[in-house]
Amino acid sequence: MADIIDGNSIAAALRTDLAGSVDRLVDADHRPTLATVLMSPDPASETYVSMKQDDCEELGIDSRDVRLDTDAAAATLFETIDDLNRDGDVDGLLVQSPVPDHVDYREVVERIDPMKDVDAFHPENVGRLVAGYPRYKPCTPHGIQQLLAATGVDTAGADAVVVGRSRIVGKPMANLLIQRAPGGNATTTVCHSHTDDLGAKTRQADIVVAAAGVPELVDGSMLKPGAVVVDVGINRVETDDGGSELVGDVAFESAREQAGAITPVPGGVGPMTRAMLLYNTVKAAGLQHDVAVDLPDLAG
Ligand code: NAD
């Protein structure tokens, strides 16, 4: 039976350390500030934004909560971004995705000042990560890197398989795992929707990161005994009684009989993603106000 990796407690420890970094900034006369912009047609986005605001408040980070009508002009969103870019009190800025169809999300991402880009989606920040000198790391893969380090998983020399090649999870995860840096140095295979015989690939892996958005795609028969399994997926599926439940991209019960350690859904990757947004906001404040914030880094 696999050990369960408790993302909630690892994230809580990180947040406690981050509170110390917030104190250092406040002592230097700057309270870190995150601005969130919501213009999403998806009702779940409002919940995500509210959670981000609550997380900030808990840590003593100020937040700005900007909400635009979904039928507002794209220019209104761009002007909002420009204003927040210019605002010296705002350290971090994110636009909650998705945006309405009449707005080009790529333009949104490129409009955000790369120094304030706490999602780390701007091409400058993506490029720096790939080149090996990251400024901000995207929250989910960075959270997974920290989770593995906290669990004592040595990625150096390990065979890792990342299932999924998205811009926000799969690709940056693979990039972090291959970095010549702590939390990296893994021999990494990226699988995706065109991969032939996924199980043959995952069965070779010491570490499997499943980020496909397909409920229970990876089961125990697709794992090497003792593998470390990180389940990124969050999928709402119908239950037999007509209700619904959240499941990951990993079939938890069968996988835990084969794996050495596994993250649950919920309570695994999700809390780490949230903690790393706070991390990036504190980092952004330190960089822009020239304050040494001494960020926690479990990967060393
Ligand atoms: P996405 O839809 O953008 O990308 C999914 C990727 O999986 C694609 O690259 C696709 O090629 C690949 N894929 C799809 N079917 C596959 C298959 N059968 N075999 C192999 N690869 C396949 O999704 P995303 O944004 O990367 O998110 C993935 C999942 O993670 C979703 O369930 C999402 O809700 C969840 N998520 C969770 C967090 C968190 O904090 N826990 C954060 C981001 C995303």
C-alpha cells in the first residue's frame, strides 16, 4: 500500500514560512499586493478567485479584486491590465482564465508586465524557465516539485513520465524535471493524446505525473511497483446515485496498491498550487521592492 502524500500539510508548512517573508517585506515598508482580474464566463472562476483572495488575506498579503462584465470590450480588459501594470503598489497580477471568446487570451498573457506575472505564463517567464534561469515558476508544476522534495523523492537520475503537455502543467513540469538543478535531473518522457501505449511508458517510470484531465486514466496496472504518483487531475464525474464526485486522472484505489507514494484528490496537488501563487507574489514583491525575502525552497 502506497504512502499518501499529504499536500495540505506540506502546503501549510510552506505558508507558515512564507508568512515570515511577508513580515520582512512589511518591515521594509511594503505590504505585498496581488491583483486578480475576473472576466470569466465560467462560474467556477469566481470561486477560484475568491480562494486566491482568501489565501492572500490569511498571509497578510493585500489583494485587489477587479471584476469586469463578460461582455465588456477587450480594450477594457487591456486598459485594466495597463493600469495595474503601472500601479507601483501592485506586485502580482493575474487574469483568471478562461476569458470570453471575444478576448484573445494570448494577448492578455503578453500584456501583463513579466515582473508581475505571478502565474508565470508570459513568454519571457516561460523562456527563462526553459533556458534554465527561471524568475517565476508556474504554480502547479512548482508546487509538485516542492511536494516531491518534501516527501524525500530524489528526482536526480529518476525516470519520470509526465502525462499531458499543456502550457500550464505538462510542459513546464517536464521542463522543471529536466533542469540541471535541485528538483530536476530526471530523465523525463512527456506523453500526450497522440502517445501510443501509454501504459508501456508509465510502467517504466519511477515518478508519474498525471495531468491529462481524463478521469482515472492511469490505473495500478500501468505503474511500476513502488512508483511515486502525482495526480494533478480534477474531474467532476457523475455517481451511480445521480450525484457527483471529484476524481483525479489516477484510479486511486488500484494505483495505491502498486505505488510507493501517491497524492490524493483532493488534498494533494491543489493546495500546493495555491501556496505557490502566494510564493510567487512574495517573490514578485521582493524583486520589485529590492527586499531580500528569503523564500522557502524545499528542493534546496
Ligand atoms: P489540458 O486539457 O490543457 O491538457 C491535457 C493534456 O493531456 C493535453 O496535453 C493532452 O495531450 C493530454 N491528454 C489528453 N488525453 C490523453 C490521453 N488519453 N493520454 C495521454 N495524454 C492525454 O489540461 P491541463 O490544464 O493541463 O489540466 C489537466 C488536469 O489537471 C485537469 O483535470 C485540470 O483540471 C487539472 N489541474 C489541476 C490543477 C491543480 O492545482 N490541482 C491545476 C491545473 C490543472
